[in-house]
Amino acid sequence: MIDQNSQYNQLPKELDSVFSELEMNKHLRQAGIKKSFGFSCSYLFQLVFCLIFQHKNWF
């Protein structure tokens, strides 16, 4: 049986410390970026950030 991973366990753990040190959540809020439901803005930003360095895109 395959265990389902939490949505937050799928990104590299190193990003959490970097994003918290740079206070990315604070900067996203100051830029007026917010969502009402679904994945958080910080999670989506980290996902796109990872895709850039893996030479992948959404398609």
C-alpha cells in the first residue's frame, strides 16, 4: 500500500529554513498576494521556485 504524503512533505526541507530566514511570507503579504482557499501562497511560491531550478514547467 502506498502512503499519501502531506502536501508540505513534497518540497525540499532546505527551502523551509531559507524561506523563513528571508521572511518570504511577510514579503508576499506586503505585496498583497493572498488566497482564500486551497494551497497557501507560500507553498505555491516555493513550488514554482523549485521548478525553476529543476528545469521543469507546469506543462
